[in-house]
Amino acid sequence: MPRTAIWTSISNTLTRDIAEGRYGPGDKLPTEAALSARFGVNRHTVRRALAAMAQDGLVHARRGAGVFVAQKPTEYPIGRRVRFHQNLAAAGRSPAKEVLMCETRAADAREAAALGLAPAAQVHVYEGLSLADNTPIAVFRSVFPADRFPGLLTDLEETRSVTTALKRHGIDDYTRASTRLTAKQATATQALHLRIAEGAPILRSISINVDETGTPVEYGHTWFAGDRVTLTLQDE
């Protein structure tokens, strides 16, 4: 009878530890050094076992942080009204946002066309990181017409909520006019923010939100970590 490879035995043991609740979703596994000492092997063997578990979707590595037990993907509905905080709360997760950049600049050709603006019109750009239970699930960039919403960036930095910020500017409701989803691979910068490997699968969403008159108010790009979110298309 062929012997079980040592790295396979380690993978099986750690998988059993997870199944029996010794490590729960989101928990950090012991370091490679600690696991090497536990199993009496070198780090290369431990690394191979963890790589096999990652391939099976049981764990994921965060650059500079360690290896973590994978969480159940967050259910994220996409319909006529997409609201980040409401979606996460409905999924039983705690939502949060980190602001990466806010600036006002000239729109590029695609932004101007999406928002129905004149070429090189001024736009507000809001970039950040969306988190669920303190775990990053998406990087986003939202672009708004600057002339219509002059103080919007201040409100976004203060509230971390597009819905609240737009409401302060007289937009009581807005809906999704279009959504385009495309599979991509994470760039180095996206991987750093999302704590995933460069080249890991991500899902890009390009959307346009409009007010009650059908006028575009937001042109957005969102890059979701592929293993942390389940996007569900809904009719409303």
C-alpha cells in the first residue's frame, strides 16, 4: 500500500482541525514556523500543504499577514438599487469603507460619456476599499459630476456613504441603469489592497446610476475579490 505524502497528511490534519471548529472562518492559522515544529517537518513541506488547501478554497494567504481560514462568500445582490451598507447588513456582515483617494479632476472620455458631460468636464473621483467584518472584499472607484455636486467629496469623506452624500445634495433616490460584469486578474495594487495574490481571480463591475429623471449621477467601477463575494442578479 503506497504511503501518504507528508504534506498530504498535514493538509488532511489541518482540514480536520477546521472541520471540527478548532479554526473558524476568518481565523489565522499558526505560522509556518509553528506548523513546522508541530509536524516535525521543514517549512517547504508546510508551504506545500497550505498551497493544496488554498487550491481547494479552504484557506487564503494575505501578503504580510499570514494564512487565514476562508470565510463563506458574502451574498451581494445586484439589482435596480445597489446599496453597499444595506447589502452587507442583510447578509449578516458588518460593513465598512476605507477612503483611498478623493480628488476633483477633468473627466476622461469614458467618464464624460457615461455621465453625459462635455469633454474634460470636472468630476469628483472617490476611491476606496469595501470591507465585510474587517475583511476587504472590493476596491471601488466612483465618479460624479462636479458642477452638480460641488461639496460631495467632503460629504463622502465624512459619511463613507454614497447614498447619504447624494441625499445631502437633493438626490433622495437613485437606481442602477446598467451593470457590466467581467472576469479579471488582480493587479499588484489591487492584490495588495484585497490581501490576495497578484493574478488571483477578481470580478469587475462597471455601472451607471441615475436619478429619478434618468440623469446619470454616478459612474462606478468595483473590483470584487473572487472568493469572498457571490454576486446575485435581482429583479426589483
